[in-house]
Amino acid sequence: MLRDGRALAIAPEALLIARDGEVEALPWFQFRSADWDGDHRVLTLHPVSSTKADLIFETENDQVFAFTTGVRERIESSIVHAVTRELAGDHLVQILIRRDEAGELFSQTVVSGDADFVAAHRSEIDAIERSARQAVGLPG
């Protein structure tokens, strides 16, 4: 399926990456979105963590509509609730309430800003997260 010899598969709780008899499972909640570039036959998965690079997969052909749709659906279905707020004019804070592999709810915070911005706005970010968690019955 991929130009580099790896194969991808969709499991209910994870993206499976296979190569040479080894399989790596990456839980859907590790990703915030996925994009398909049909011109270049590239599937890109964007991780929640800003410290991790995008995962880029180049396919052998464009017969991937069902697969890429499934990837996006799995990522989106792991998100139970999302809240996005703008801070300081041009920074976004997104709180994602997700399900892990065991079905437990937890929150993830994504901020479009560097560590200094996060530190300077920690109380506001925490308040947004508390509100999002309380909206789904999680403790704040």
C-alpha cells in the first residue's frame, strides 16, 4: 500500500503500521486530524503533541478513498467534545475530550503558541479546560 513497503490498516482503537512482520499500533487519540493530498498521493496525520512531527505516508496509488475516509472518521470519532477559544487576539486554545482504548474519557489541550505564551496564559487555559471537562461530566 505504501511506497516504502509498509502497510497501513485501520483497527477500532488504532492505526496499524506493518513492516517486515512487525506491527506498530498508534491510538487514534494521538492525532488531531488527517489530510489527503491526492496530487502527491500523501496521507498526513497531525499529532496532538506539538513536539511530535506529522506522520507522512506516500501511497502507491490513489485507490485510497475508503481508507483515508476511515482514518479521518476514526480520529474524529475519538473526539467526544471539543472547545476552541481565541486568546490574546491571535492564539487558539483547543480542548479535546477524547476516548482512550479502554473507553475512558480524558482531555487534551492544544495551544497555538510557544511555551512562554502558555506560561503567561496558564490560568485562562486551565479555566477553558475545566469548563470543557465539566461539560462532559469529568472532574475539573
